[in-house]
Amino acid sequence: MLDYVVVGGGIGGVLSASLLSHVGRQVILFEAQSYLGGCAGTFQRKGFYYNAGASTLVGLEENMPLGRLMKFLGLEPPTKEIDPSMVVHIADRQIRRYKSWEDSLAEIESSFPQLKHRAFWERVKAVSQDLWSLSCDLLPYPSPSSPIKALLKHPLAFLNTILCHFVSSRRVARFYLGEFNSKYESFLNHHTLITAQGYMEEVPFSVASLGLTYPNLTNYYAVGGMGKVVESFASRIKHVRLKEKVLSIEPMPWGFLIKTTLGEYETKRVILNTTIWDAGNLVRELKPYSERAREKYRKMWGAFVIYMTLEDSGLEDLSHHHFILLDKPIPYTGSRSLFLSLSEREDPILSKDGTRSVTLSTHTHLHLWEGLSSEEYMERKQKALEYCMEELYRHIPSLRYVKKLALFAGTPKTFRRFTLRYRGSVGGLPAVMDYFPFNFPPPLTPVENLYIVGDTVFPGQGWPGVALGVINLLKFIEKDIGIC
Ligand SMILES: Cc1cc2nc3c(=O)[nH]c(=O)nc-3n(C[C@H](O)[C@H](O)[C@H](O)COP(=O)(O)OP(=O)(O)OC[C@H]3O[C@@H](n4cnc5c(N)ncnc54)[C@H](O)[C@@H]3O)c2cc1C
């Protein structure tokens, strides 16, 4: 009998399975698609490769969750440092977000000279640094002893951050900066939107500080696509079954019976890399759990993503990532920002044969893509695509004239199909004050020996969040593993 079955090969599933395999557990990971990574995967279409969702990567240093896992597993995923991490386009200004704190602050100051930024940003920096230093010691979550342990080990960091979990980041910004205009508000809001899935008003200052300083961390480019980083972690898993979808999981007196599209398996424990809203589709006993989650956690986002292959000749030198903030909402999305990511010219996979792989993504409300006839759906998709491309050309005009060898869009419907996520929602559970920190779902479920990892359980989305969530789960189920 297996020790663990891991259902799903997103970041959470792959990291869990690699750690458990590494310490000698018998593990099989099942992934429904032909490639690993889910929202952080890299897929192929008509001979070209694209990052499905995630394109930015941070946290590979030894004091960060993902870096700890790399060290534990002895891995070095194919990455290289980039700086600036992104260029923010707002009205006619461009703000380069450098790793260097002073350079980054100087960019912000020169774009918004009317504000006294330093005190606010110093506070943001201090809180984010303290939170990263506390992160491991606050685990396992939830546990009454963890905060006490963190307080005793890092008293200053703990006391410096504790109240920040309970105050909105907009209030703190107002306190330090006074009145600020809508452009600056948009600048702050969109940093928290892409990192915490909420605007400043709803996101606690603790979480916002991590989002606002994300560009100041060492940012990495994933060579060959984000999927290569996932594959690097997956290299530690002995048994990976691609194109094998798990259909049902039945609790048994001895463990669980797993039925897949290709067979049946027996295991003592199960780790689901599904959302909390989907778990009940696989495990009958978790139906009430998922129904409650759908009632309780209603805030969620989808993504509208345009995938492009550009001919490299004639393409000007551009930074890897551009965050374009708009005045008006994009039709059929409700969002006012675009995130552009370009593959490096030298990338052997994403930029093969003189091409460049590009994604242009934005948040979207899910209901705008639901209940449509296929004509309505196609029309919306086309209109949103054209609008996004025009906005892109307005901000980076040279891109209009670059030859597009491929251009297509993905909607929540697409994400539902390829990641099997509830309503096609992505980005995880928003880290907003209604949910974060004490109402955030833990990795434990009402069914004994059945757990959840991924971006809808504590502490949430992206490589850093999901990696910390995996460490959190292991603190419950494999106490001696000793990662942090
Ligand atoms: C457009 C976009 C941009 C993003 N940008 C970034 C970024 O720049 N940086 C960053 O760090 N994060 C980013 N994120 C967020 C990040 O990608 C996600 O938070 C993270 O990848 C989610 O990982 P997960 O572990 O929850 O798994 P998921 O990505 O949800 O993957 C789950 C996997 O499980 C599989 N699965 C589900 N059910 C079954 C089943 N029954 N049987 C078999 N397999 C199953 C699915 O096929 C899927 O592969 C972005 C997300 C999106 C959508």
C-alpha cells in the first residue's frame, strides 16, 4: 500500500510529493494534464511554448520558504536573476521597480513628487522583512502554540507585525502619506491585487507589505518556462502519472481507495492539490466541507490571458515584465491593469527559432464569462482581446508592428478546462481581512488523513505562499522532517 497519493501536479502537489518521496515515503502523484504545473505550468500549442499563468518568481534564497525546500532537496531550478523586476506604466510615467531599495524609492518619488514616501515605504519594508523572518516559526497554522513560539524566538518582529494583520493597508497608507491621488492609489492597489488578490482597502497591512515589496525581492526568470522549475522539483518524485485523472477517493478502514481514469490504488493518506471548493467533487465525505467553503469564501478572481508568439526580429529591448495600469476598466473583466511578460531572447524553449513567448494577463470577474451562448462567449473574448491589445500598443507602441506568429486568449472557462479549478477561479483565496489570517482554511480537512495544499489554503497564492503552505502541512503530518 502507498503512503501517500497526491492528487494534482500544481506547485502544491509537486512540492509535497517531492518532499515526501525525498524522505522515503511511497508516493504517487496523479496529474490530469500531460504536463505538470497547473497555473504555474508551461504548455505547448502548435509548436510554441507559453507560461500558462505564473511568470514571476521570487523566494529562492535560503531564508525563504521555497529556498528552504530547494536546499532540503538539493535542487537548483533553471533560473537567473533579473533587475528591474518590473516596469510599472501609469499614465505617461514608467516606474522601474528595482531590487535596490533606494533606487526603487527614487523611482517612486520622482513619479509622485508631491508625497513624502520614505516613512511609509520604510514601514512597509520593516514589516515585510519581519514577516519573512517569522514565517516558519508561525507554523504550524492553526496551532495555539505557534504564536507563542514565534513571540519567544523573535519578540521584536512579532510585536512589530502583530497589529498589522488587523488594519487595512489603505488606512496605514493614509496615515503615513496623507491624501494621495487616484494614480497613486491605483499604483498601490494593483500591487496588492496581483499578490494578495485584493485592493488596499480590504487587504491587511501585513499582507500588503509583502505584496508591495515583492518587486524588491530578488526576482528570477525561469529559463525554459515556469514549467521547468516545477519539473526540477518533480525530479525528486519517483512515481508521476501524467494524463491520469483521479475520479474518486473513498475512505476505507485501512486508508483510501483511489479510482483514476486508468486504475485503482490503495493508500494510507491523500493530499489533494485541488481548491477547497472542488474537494467535495472527489470525496463524498467532503461535499459539506466544499459547500460550506463556497458559501463562506465567495471572493475569488479569474484571469483573462492573451498568449502570443512574436517574431523576435524588430522587437526592441524590453524588460521582462511590464505592469500597465489603466484609467478605465477592460470590457468583460472589471479590471484596470495588464501584466505583460516576455521570454528572454536567449531562452532555448520559449524563444526558439527567433521567436519570443509573451503573455498579457488581467484579472476578471468570473460571472462575466458564465451562462453565455457560444456566440456571446466568443464575441466577449474577441472584444476583450482587442481592447487589451490596443491598450498594450498605447503603452508600448513598438509592439504593434511586431509580427505575431500566434495570438489567442484564455478565459476562466479555459482555466476550468485545463486546471479543473472551481468556476475557473485562479490566484487562490484572496488574502483579504474577511479571511486573513484567522479565517483562512488550514490544510487539514474533516476527513482524517486527507489534506489540501495549494493556493486556497493558508497562507495562499503563488510560489512563496504555496511553498509555505506545503511546509505548514508537513509540520502536521511529518513532524520530524525538519525543513524549518
Ligand atoms: C494568470 C496568472 C498569473 C499568475 N502569476 C503568478 C506569478 O507571476 N508568480 C507566482 O508566484 N504566482 C502567480 N500566479 C499564481 C500561481 O500560479 C498559483 O497560485 C499557483 O500556481 C497555484 O498552485 P496550486 O498548488 O494551487 O495548483 P494549481 O495550479 O491549481 O494546479 C492543480 C493541478 O491539479 C490538477 N488536478 C486537479 N484535479 C485533478 C484530478 N482530479 N486528477 C488529477 N489532477 C488533477 C490540475 O490539472 C492542475 O494541474 C498566477 C496565476 C495566474 C492564473
